[in-house]
Amino acid sequence: MKKGLLNRKTIAREYLAFLQEEVYPLTGIKELLSKEDMITLALIHKAKKGDLNACKAPMDSADGAVKQSIEVTQGETPIFKQLDIEVIE
């Protein structure tokens, strides 16, 4: 990358922070909203209409992404490890 050029992350942050005057749907008053605000509001609007894919980002932002974990007890051995032992013996 040439010196002085902005990387993609910097450009995205600047774009999302850009303010413009829009009607805020909760108040009906024109306010300065960031592009990030407008994208979030658009996703919420789509989610309200039943778009399940649009639900994920606002919910993850508000509540945090759901983390999945798997608990392995001491008595369980991964199947591939068992197969390796049987082949070697």
C-alpha cells in the first residue's frame, strides 16, 4: 500500500461516521444522523417486517452475539484420537 493512502477499515469508519440531516423515525424531527445510525435503523425496519437476516446485527449490537460452547467431559475422547490408537496398535 502506498504511503498516505487510507486502508479499508479507516475508510469504512469515516463513511459510517459521516453525518447528514435525516428525519429520526422515533421523534419525527430532522436531526444529524450518522450513516451507521441510518443503516441500523434500516435493519431494524426490515426486521420489523419479518426479515430474519436483518434481525441479527441489531440484536447482536444490543445484546451481544450469542456464543456457542461445547463441554467435553473427562470420560469422552475425540473419535479421531480413538481411531489413531486402534490403527497404531
